[in-house]
Amino acid sequence: MRRATPGLRHLSITLVLMACSAPSFATTLTVTDPAGQPLATVMVRERPADGPQLDTSDNGYPAPGVARTVAPEVTRFSDAIGRVEFAERDASREYLVRKPGYQDLAIKPEVETRELSVTLVPETDPVRLAEAKPASAWLGALDLGDRDTKLHFQTQCTFCHQQGNSFIRMERTPEAWGDIIHRMQRYGARLSSQDQRALPERLSAGYRKLRENPQLLADPLPWSPALTGITITEWPLGDIFSQVHDMLVAANGLVYVADNIQDRLYEVDPRTNQVTVYRIPHREGERNGGLLAARLRNFPKHDSTSNAHSLAESRVDGHIFITPSAQRRLVEFDPATKTFTLHEMDEGFYPHTICVDQKDRVVYRRAVEPGRDVRSHDETLSRCTTCRHAASASGSNVATHRRVPGADELGVPLGQLVAGGSTGYRYAAALRHRHHARTGKVWFARLHTDEIS
Ligand code: HEC
């Protein structure tokens, strides 16, 4: 999201002044209600009328190493007089118009049309009004028996994705819920064994009760008028099987995005809308899923022996370091030559969050460390001082710790058995750590807990 900075405001004034002498090619939408009154804070999304038209020649993904210009989706909100403006366009675009309490509208104007007036019709159907409410309204009203069960469910089932959205709350049998919960446990949820048994029935009945009684849902907060003036730009990357996991805005102005389950690194230039994809290399003979092969066993499509997890950039040479959580290594990407170097570790497991400190040391954390609790954090942070200069991938340069016994063979170290009241993995797991520029200290948090170090 970009807020108009004083500099940008100045720029838009300049553009308006220029428009006085030359015709304006911007597209302006004016949104009113059926009585002709202007509607403020209406969300309008502009996108290519024919879809993103991405290259899918590489198993559904763009061919690697080729820069392509993509058409981003741009979202803005109407002002107090119901107006919203988009930049000049030279291709056919679709506009999606939305405001809570009104019916959605989609229009595809002629390419040359610059002034559009649209009317939103109030929605009166209680079911449709409920369907338009955010996932949190559904989750909030969902009855799972008692407060503690609900809290445990919220802690374990909302840290990867929402609960309560239209895909989640649809009609499912308890058996279907049981299968899903089993799969989610394999991905990393730690719902207690007792709740794994009890919740399929309650989820099935609980969501049905809400669908049939939409008056049980609370009204969400209205959209803030402060949204006017904000622009959201979205660049299409990957497909529905992608899992965009971490990203960074590099010093060179490019944005790097890692696809966790398709082993790809996207390079996005937000100024030109050019996107290039690179495949993170594998070693000969590595299995799909890497050391966590069992985890995504029945996931329909994944192309990942390494699971690109987190990114960090060196301020010295702009190289990007990636933790591949399904391998025992670090990946280094050189944005100048567009080449990757793999640095092996001889021990340790699940390289997780990562940063590069002021002395240009790559500091990363291994999420899964058996037998260590929160007090041993310093020991489990690895300082990879020389790996970045290694001529060949050599584990000896990487400080590491004990590996998870049998992890390779089992494919997954996380059991399905979880005692009630468990707050986290048996293994210490950091969610994120960040290097503090002034003090030189590294801050990090532990997954599933409320602690930072
Ligand atoms: C570690 C991340 C993670 C956690 C934690 C997680 N999910 Fe998921 N969930 C996913 C992913 C990835 C998908 C999409 C792939 C799939 O369906 O297997 C998904 C999909 C789903 C779906 C749609 C499945 C379908 O077949 O339509 C439901 C429902 C769901 N999750 C419920 C849950 C519940 C309930 C929990 C808590 C027990 C949970 N999730 C915890 C990652 C997670």
C-alpha cells in the first residue's frame, strides 16, 4: 500500500496542471447510489479485461530467466464525491466495484472510454450480506463448544491462513473435516489429539448453523475514509499452487519474492512492471519435497526439493541469501549474474528466518532443534561467516548443531500426536528474527508462543 507522500502529491499537481493544456487520458469513475447520491470509500479494482495472460510454458510457470512485462491490478477507493481516478491505459480493462452493503458490480468499458458513471444497488438479501462479511465475522461467531477449545483452534488454525472465508465455511461432512485436519497437522498445525477427534463434527455443524442463521454474525467495522488516497498495486505471479512465502525490497529497487513450494525466485521491477522468474537449483537425485517429502505427499502440484523459506540481502554486494527449509543448506543468489550458489551444512535442520548483519555475516535460525527450549536460542542461531565467500559449497564453514534423528527417512519430523495444552512444536522454532541496525542485536520470536528474544 502506498500513501501519497508530499513528493507524490506535488507530482500529481504537476500532472493536473499539464492536463489543463492537453487532454487527460486518465479513466475517471463516479459512483453513486440509485438516488444519485455520491458513494464515498467504494473500492474499485482495475485489471486486464482478458486476465493476466501469463506465460505458462514451464510446467504452468513462466520460462525462467526471461523478463516479461505484466499488467498489475490496481485498487483505489472513491473520494467524498464518489470519484476515483486511474492512470492512462492503452488496453481493455475491467473495473470491479465494491462497497459493503451494496451488490458488487463489474464493467468492461470500451478502450477509448475515459469517463464512467456507475450506480451501486443496495443488497437486501440477508444471506448475500452475510457472505460478504469478512472471514473474522464468521470465525468470531463460530461455536466450537467452549472458550478454551475455540482459543486453541484459533491459535493453531489461523497462523497460515484465515478460517471462516467462503472456501473454508462451505458444507463439508465431519469425515471431510477430519481428513483436512489430518493434512493440516502434517503442514504444521498443532491441534491437540482430543480436538482432532472432536472438532470435525463441530466444524461441520457450526458453519452450517451460521450459514442458515446469518443474523448470528456481527457487523464488521465500516471501511475507513482514510482509504481514499491509497493505491494497492498487485503484480500477478505464479498460480493457485504457488505459496509466496517471503519477500524483500532490495537496495537495487527490485522486489524479490520466494515461492515456497514451487522453488522459484521472482524478481519484480515495480517501476517497469517487468517480472523475471528464476528456478532455485536442486542437486542431482534430490526428491521432491526434500527432507520433508511426506509433508506435501498428496498436494496436487509441487516442484520443490528445497522449500525457499526466507530472504535476506547483503548490504555489501547485494547478494540474496535464501533459507531452503527442506534442505540442510543455504542458497545464495547474485542479482548481477543471476546465478545461484548452494552452501551445504553438515548438520542442523529446517533453516528458517535469516538476516545479514552489519559485518556482512549471514545469521539464520534453524527452526527444528530437538531437545532445546527457549533459553538456548543463542546457541541455535548459526553464524555463517565465510560461506558467502566459499569457492565451492562446503559444510565446514557453517556453524551447525544436531540434526533431527531420522528426519530424512521419515520425511517429516512433526508427529500427529499432540498433548492438550501444548503451545508449540516440541522443537524450538523461531518465526522471525530481525537484525537491529543500531545495537547490532538480533531479535527473534518463537513460533506458537508469545515470547521474543
Ligand atoms: C502450516 C500452515 C497451515 C496451518 C497451520 C493450517 N493450514 Fe489449512 N491449509 C494450508 C494450506 C497450504 C492449504 C491449501 C492446500 C491444501 O488444501 O492442502 C490449506 C487449506 C485448508 C482448507 C481448504 C481445504 C480444502 O480441501 O478445500 C481448510 C478447510 C483448512 N485449510 C482448514 C484448516 C484448519 C481447520 C486448520 C487447523 C487445524 C488449518 N487449516 C491449519 C495451510 C495450513
